[in-house]
Amino acid sequence: MLLALGMFVFSIDTLAFDDLNRRASWRHATSTRVGTRDATQFTGPGEETISLPGSVFHEIADGSVSIDDLRAMANTGDAWSLVDGRGYVYGAFVITGIDDRAKAFFPDGTPRQIDFSIELLRVDRDDA
């Protein structure tokens, strides 16, 4: 298991992502001052996002089924716990976007390769 989002497991048999891109931000309010830099005040954590780009090949797994499962999860609007194979808990995330691109087709239209990217947004508190 590479990663689990709720009950969906990212693995070689489902979707194996190439990268895990994590971005966190923090908010600082500013107040203009004359003759010097603006005053700032830390107001709390901002957005935390994770992007999972990758490719799945038909000879290894049927990626379209896994992508459809993730779309169904996204349609609920629910937050899902994100945990990696080492047991590290990232927090609760919603699925905000799924991009997929099918290419290199078999004669019946089945794609040999699907490139995908899944976008996640953290929705729980840091101290939860």
C-alpha cells in the first residue's frame, strides 16, 4: 500500500502515483505603516493541498475503474482520512479535482495508458 484515502488504497493493483506533491501555507495579516515595512500578524494556517500525479497501464491494472471509484467518492463531498503505508496520518482530505488522459488505445477503444492527477484539500484542524 502506497497510500489510503478512506477505504481506497493506492497501490500497484489500483493507481500507483508517481509523485506526492504537498503544499501548505500560513496566513499573515498586514497593516500598512509609513516609512517602514508593513506590520504583520500570524492569523493561522492556510490551505494544505496534496497532488497525486501518475500513470496506470492496462497490462497492470484497470485504472478507469479506480478513477471512477475516486469520482464517486468525490461526488459525496465527504472528507476522507489520508494515511500512507508507514502509518503516517496526513489528516482529513476532500477530493477537489481529478484529471485523466487516456492514450495508446487498443482496437476496441480501451486505453493502454491513463495519465491522471488527483487534487486533495485538507479540511480538518491541525490539532485534531
